Amino acid sequence: MIVHRHFDEELDLLKQKLVFMASLAESMIYKAIKSLIEREDSLIQEVNKDEEKVNLLQIEIDELCLRLLALKQPMATDLRFITSAMKINSELERIADMAVNITQRAAVLIKQPQLKPYIDIPRMADLAQNMVKDSLDSFIKQDVDLARSVLIRDDKIDALKDQIFRELLTFMISDNSSIPRALELILVSRHLERIGDHATNIAEDVIYLVQGKDIRHHIEELGDRRK
């Protein structure tokens, strides 16, 4: 019983570390976009410091997962949970990397006149943040319905990226001087789209964890995602 209790405590610790890592990643997305909108260089530095924390957490979580796998020899359900946690750990680290990439774009853009009011990019960032939060919540709660809602929202974030591209394309066609700034903003939208993709990957892992069904290449089984 003592061994089993210790195993459960380590699983709880694993969940706590993943929740903290996800909250850091969400905060990094928020700060990265805020640095762009408010033209605030100090927020860029905060995101870079947060990335260091995320990188350390990634190592800690991987080591914890490997220890649980090697020493505890978990049964099927716990085994799927731990292996899913390792994949989710990697996805969260990549989300943090995308936030850093956004700050790199922001660092260039805040030194130049603003090309246009930022409307769709903040909407896209808010959507991406919520997808990250809900994907991790679905993992902790093992909530398939919440995971599926993340998959549905991925279409919305893709549509916003396409909308941003079309609008910026008109700027570039009408004014050559706008091209460098427009390209930077297009990259911001692509980084946000990638964040949505990583959140979607987490949601797919949750469905596999709970139902034992790998849907990554069988999206049609979800039904009409655009309803």
C-alpha cells in the first residue's frame, strides 16, 4: 500500500508540474502579443526568462516520467497516462518556443511605425491561449468532450490566419514599403497557428489516453468539426 500511495503522489506531482508549465506557456503567449500591441520591450525580456523556466520544467517532467516508467512498471492505464504526459510535455515546450518567436517579431515591429490596427492577431492569440488551457485541462480531467472542442477551434484559428494573410497581402500590393512589416505580422500569425496545432496535438493525445483511439490521421471520425 505504501508503494502504491507513493506512486499516486508522484502522478499527482506530474500533473501539477504539467499544469504549471501550461500556465507559463499561456502567460508567455499573452505577454508576447501584449509586447507587440503595447510596444513594450520589457515584456519581451519577461518571455525570454519564462522560456528558461519552461525548459527546466521540461527536463524535470521527462525525468519524473522516466523514473515512473522504469521503477514503478505501471499498468496499462497509468502507462498510457505517463507516455501521454511525455508527449504533452514536448508540445508545451514547443508552444513556449512559438511565444519566443513572436517576441522576436515584436522586437522588430515595435521599432517601426505601426502598419495597421491590430484586430485579428489579438483575437487569434486569445483563441490560441484558450486552446492551450483547455487542452491541458482536458488531459488532467480526462475530458474527451473538452478535448474535441479544442480540435474544433483549430479550424477557427486557421481561418483567422488566412484572413490576416489576405489583408496584409493587400497592404504589400498597394505599398512596397509595407512589405517588411507585413511579413513580420504574417510570421506572428503563423506562430499563433502553430500554437493552435500543438494544442490540437495535446487534445488528440487526450482522446487516445481516454478512449485508446488514435485519431491523428482519421479526423473524419470526429464528425463535422465545423458545426
